[in-house]
Amino acid sequence: MSDISENIEAPIGYLVNTGELPVFYQSNVAGERTNFEGEREFRAMSVRNARLLPNDFTLDREGFAFVDHKTAVTDFQDDDQLASIYNAEAEALVRAHTGATRALVFDHTRRSSSQILREAHNARDPANAAHTDYTDWSARKRVEAVMEDEAVALLKKRFAIVNVWRSTAGTIEEWPLALCTWDSVDDGHLHTVERRAYNRVGQTRHASYDQKNDWFYFPQMTPDEAILIKNYDTADDGRARYALHTSFDDPTAAENAAPRESLETRVLAFFDEA
């Protein structure tokens, strides 16, 4: 188990901005590692233990929130349970924390730090680059693809994309998630990355190094806890529009730490206001 310390120094993966468009290739085969065309660097950053602070993080201020969240799902590897049980749970959670009038799950991604488990569960490796999942263009494209005929009307009003992130197999002992507060990020350090999957081309944004970034983590997360991450918000009124996030190689993890198994669930949130 990791030591519960106030701050740790950990390597955070940043993009090196060379002026060329980086390309991220999504894995398409069970257990396949993701590939990246571009230059990255790892910088030692202070990552604060958010469990030692008041739990008043919010999606609209910091861009992320930490919540207790029990689930009725007994097996996160069972797609039928995700569809019949977890989707409704995640949608209700996002509505409660955003004030959205409607929420819809449109994607799940399983991840593991173990190659054996990745192959067994068709999971991906932990993402270890500071990023947010959408650009203005790709966020709208996802609404169009998911909502089809409803998209035109929905895109006239505010929408957001929120991830629900959780452990799916015991306490997280290695490769935890780090989150960066919205007000410590300069948009000038964010760079478009083309994201290529077998069935579509999208865009994400990766961050280049900025010493002002303020990173937090929630060590030893259990399956009864979840992190909400705002990945995109059309609202441009001063509230957080996204939260940079990344997994990291925890220097305090034990040598025999259990492999991380996690699920991130992407949810569209729709609002009545423009």
C-alpha cells in the first residue's frame, strides 16, 4: 500500500511542443498498447494528497470532484451489467453534480496496469500524459455522432462531457490518477492531438510543461468511490471548462502492489440554458 503523505513528487507526462501535429493511436486489439507519434517528457511535479484537504472540489471550480458512490454492479467486466445497471447510476451521478437536465452514457474504457489483465479483459494501459479528452471541434462531433437527429437542437444549448472514474477491483495501489485544477492551467500550454481509432478520427488536447500546474490525487481509492472529471463544457462564463488529468507512476507504491484496474465512463450532460 502507498504511504499516506501530504505531498509526493511524481513524474507527470507532458507534451513537447515541436510545432508538428502529434497523433495518438487508440489500441484496437485486446491488450495492445497505445502508440503516440510526437515527443513527450516527464517532469517531476508536486502532487498533493487531496484526502488531507476538505473535500470541497467541484466540477465548476476545479474541474473535478471526489465522491462516495456505491454501485449495484458486481462484475465490471460484464458488459450487460454496465448497460443494465451502471449506465443509469453514472447518469444520475452526473446530473446530481452538474445540474444537467439530461445525461447519457456513451462510452466505457477499462484500463489496467497489468498486461495479463489487459489481454483478459480487453483493457487499455493507463494513460500517462496530461490531457483533456476533447477540443471544441471533437466535442461537437461526439454529440452529432451519439445524438444523431437530436444533435442540431441540443448543440444550440449548453452541453458538457464528464467522465466517471473508479476502481473496479479493490483498492488502487499503483498508477493512481492525478488531476490539475482549472485555474492553474494556461490554455497556451494546450495543444491539439489527432486521435485515430479504427472507426473514426477525433481530437484531444495535451499539455506542455507549465510549472504553475497544481496537481492533486486521491490515494488508495476503493470501488465505493469515484472521481468526476469535466472534460469539456460549452459554458464560457468563468467556470471550469475542463480538468487536465493523467495517471502517474506512484513512487510510494509497494513493489508488490496490486495491478490497477479501473473504468472510465464518459457521459454527455445537457442543460436547458444556452
